[in-house]
Amino acid sequence: PLDDPRRWEFTIAGTLDKIALRHAALPGVMHLSSGTFRATPTDFTRTAAKIAVLDASLTVDGSLESSDMVPLGLEAAVSGSIGEEMTGWMSRQIGLPEQLLLRSPLQLAKGRVSWTKKGDVGFRGELTVARGPHLSLDVVRAPHAVAVKEILIADGERRARMTLDLAGDRLAFSFDGAIEQGMLGRIFQVPPPVGSLIQGELDVSAFVEEPRRFTARGWLAGREFRVPLQAEPAVVESFFVEADRDGVHVRSADVRWRDSRLSFLGTLAPETKRLRLDMDIAADKVVAEEIRELLKRGGKPEGDGGTSGVALPPVVGTVRLRADTFTVFGLDSKPFHAAVSLSPHGFAGTIERGNVCGIEAEGRVDFADGVIGLDLSFSVTDGQLEPTSLCLTGNTRAVTGRYALQAQVAGRGTPETVAQTLRGNFDIGVQDGRFVQLANPDIHTPLEATFDYLNATHDFTVAFPDLHRESFPFRSVTY
């Protein structure tokens, strides 16, 4: 039917020369020269075609499937060179974070590229990176899976082999060999930390859906390498991991992230319906808001939409944290010791030791199914009130004197309403103190407002002080 081109049937064969093609899925105009082709309404096959896109120059034998002039699939054998622009575009299509962008140029041999109508992008072949290390790759990226069937790296006398499979209910990883700083620096655009090294022989395989199966063997060790996390990576200063049929054992791991240094020691063990975590964490500084944001994103790098990977089974167990400083809502606890029990519904934590602004704190915090429960006690036996008052008010108001404090608060509610549910008792006694003169005239405190009110009523013969002009001594205050 002449009036319906979509139903036309044809076969065209010929040679190629000076052909320019545009398509929304391509990063630029594709120039074809030399080679032969054969076209039908559903596919376009070319042989020994010279193709140039951006700064890539390739020789291609393959076919492009189409329907209504929209590409549905690509299968091709490829060799040639790929420059910086094309390397960047390909990395973005695969979803590589910035820290894993390859150097250029790439010399490609025995390459096989596939792009299926389901959205799978695959590559198999040999690469020489920036005239240095030699890589053999077999990688497939699907909308909901990543399969690194094999990566072989050879750089001088160094050799390493790695596999990774994240798809459906399967998680598998293996590594054998050694990779050091010089090799990484010759492969990736972002230089690795000085002294980087990963070495060992490790093989881990798990099926996360029931019936769950787990096998593991070997060890892996390293130092000074980056782990992409959001816009700011973590640096693993050193680690040593062993694996056997009982689980993965972190014998030691020292991590630096932002302004924090953390050490890990523990085990992740598979069970019939869940994973059991038993971990000790020591840190110099932990900021609760940073950890909350990290957990909210699942640790994914910026730009990772989370379309790949597997759904892990529920995690249960215990995490014990000992931090020199734990910061939450802008207040520091020095030190902070806690034990957290994990369940599929949330967690229950016991604060074994905390000290906020000189006030000892302990108690329980639980979070399950969107509800927070608090049961906390605070105490001071013989403390100095001046550093405590400055700490609690951000160095804007000071009260001196010796004091004792006993308090108990409890409540339960959603994160938005739990503050309104708090109830408890509060006893404080201060001896031989002074409300210090306010240095900033713009600061107005409840005590100052009370003094102004009492002076205005003339109910007392004594004149209460103006805290913007003078301090106010007292012998005792109880509440």
C-alpha cells in the first residue's frame, strides 16, 4: 500500500560512503564511511563499516533492529579507538560514578556490543586504557540488574580477576589477585589515595529469596581506597575480611568519612529467613543527621537511581557503638556508648552512657513502624552550672553555681509529635550562683522578662536587676 509506509516491504543492499545519521539515543551525529549494508523494514546490517561518533573511530560489523524507524536493538562486533568525549558518554550510560570513570583513549579489540529492546546494555571485549593497563571485560547492565561476568586486569606483573552479579534474588562476588595504587591511577581519571591496595582471594554467593542459600570462602584485604557514597566518598584506610560457610567476618576495618573516623569489627551471618549482624563500631565522631541521610539514600552515589541490585532480606542483630562524640540536634554527647538491637520493623537502642553538656544521660530509644519511644534519665551529682548553661544555650547565656539534677522523661509518638508527648519529673538544686550579665543586648530571656514584670507590678520592695546591665547573685534555686 503506497499510502502506508509502515507496511512497505523492501530489501536494499549497497555500499556506504559519507553517510550521516542522527538519533536521540546517540550523543552526536554518526558518520559512516566504507563497508556494505543491507536494509529491510526491521533491521539494518552493515559489514566492515567505518563509524565515527564524537571522538570515537570504530570498525563495525553488526545489525540494528528497528520498528517504525525507532531502534529496538543493537548487536555488533567493534574494534577501534574511543576518545575522552565518547568514553564519558558510555560511562554515563552504564551509570558509573565519577570515581570509576576510565581514562582515555581506549583501544578496543575483539569487542562485542549489545543493546536489547528490553534495555540491557552489554559489552564484551578487550580494552587498553590510555596506552597502559589491559582489561578483558564481560559486563551487562539491565534496568534491574548488574552482571560483571568477568573483569581481567593486567598491568605489568600485576593481575586481578573480579566478577559481580546483582540480579533478582542472586548476589555473587569474587576477587582473585592484587590491585595497587599505580594500576588504579593508570585506569581511572580520579587518582586513588596514596598507598591504595586490594589483594586476596574471595568468593561469596547468596540467594536472598527463600529457600536462602549462602556459600563463601577466602579472604580480602586492602588499604586506602574510595567507596562512592553520595557526593563525598568514604575512604577505607585499611580492612581485612574473611569468609566461610558461617558468614562474612570483618576482622578489622578503619574508615574515614567526612570528619569522622570509624572502626568496625563483627560478622554478617546468613539465616533461613534473614541476615544476622553482630558488629562493634568505635568512632571519634558521629553526626546523627549525616547517618540518617546516608541510610535514607541507601549509600548510593549521586546520580544512581537505584534501578539495579537485589532486595536484601531482613537484617536482625546487634550493633554496639562507642563514640568519643555523638552529635544529635546540634548537641554533643561526650562520650556516647549504646547498644542497638535491629529487627525487620525497626530498632531498639539502649544508651549505656552519655554526657550532654556535663549532664549524664542513659535510657532507651526505640523506633518501629514509624513510631518513636523514649524513656530517658538525666543526672548530675555535683556539677558546675556555668559550662552546662553555656553549652545548652550556644554560649549566649551563663549561670554560675554548683548544682544537682535528677530528671526522668518518657514519651511515644511519631517523629513530628513525640516532643508533645513527653512526660516525667525534674528536680534541680543550685547553690551560691549568679545569673551572669547578658553581653548581647538583643538577647531576651524568660528570666529577664520575669524580672521586668515583677518590677512593673511593684509587688516587691526590692528592685530586680536588669540583666543587660548587671549580674544577679543568688544563694539557692530549687525546682
